[in-house]
Amino acid sequence: MKIAIRTYYGKGHKKLFDLLEKHQAEVQTLMRAVEGLVSYSLARNSKGGFSVTVCQNKSGITKCIKTKRNFISKHAPDLSLDAMHIIEGSIITHMK
């Protein structure tokens, strides 16, 4: 399994997480449709927020990124965002 942790912070990220929270049912539906998705979480923190995506393989991670990017483009095409930090890797242990 593969994991991607994306940390969003700086300009525009409060608006991004407000948008994602407002449309969380649609986001969940879109993400659940990604083949190979194991889990997907969004969380806020004091600097913005982060997402944790777990998929069966790298192609699932790539599809999740594209799905979220398309959602943002559709709902907030003029949203200007600052930095994003990405950590990706292979899972050693995954518990539910």
C-alpha cells in the first residue's frame, strides 16, 4: 500500500478547508469512487490543514490527487494557494 500526506498552509488554505468542509459529502463521494482507495482523511490545524490518503498502489494516489485538483478547479477556480508539503511512501503497517 501507498500513503500520501499533504500539508497545506499559508495564503488561501483556510478558504480551501472551508470549501472542502462545506462540500464534504461530494468530496467523500468523489474519493470513494477512486479505484484502490483504502482511506482518505482531511484535518484542520492552526496553519491550514492536511490530508492523508492511503491507496492500494501509486496509481490510486495519483488518481486521488487529480480528483481533488479537479474538484477545487470546479468549485474555486480563482482560489490562490501558498505552499503545500508532500510526503509519500510505502506503508509498513496499517491498522483500522
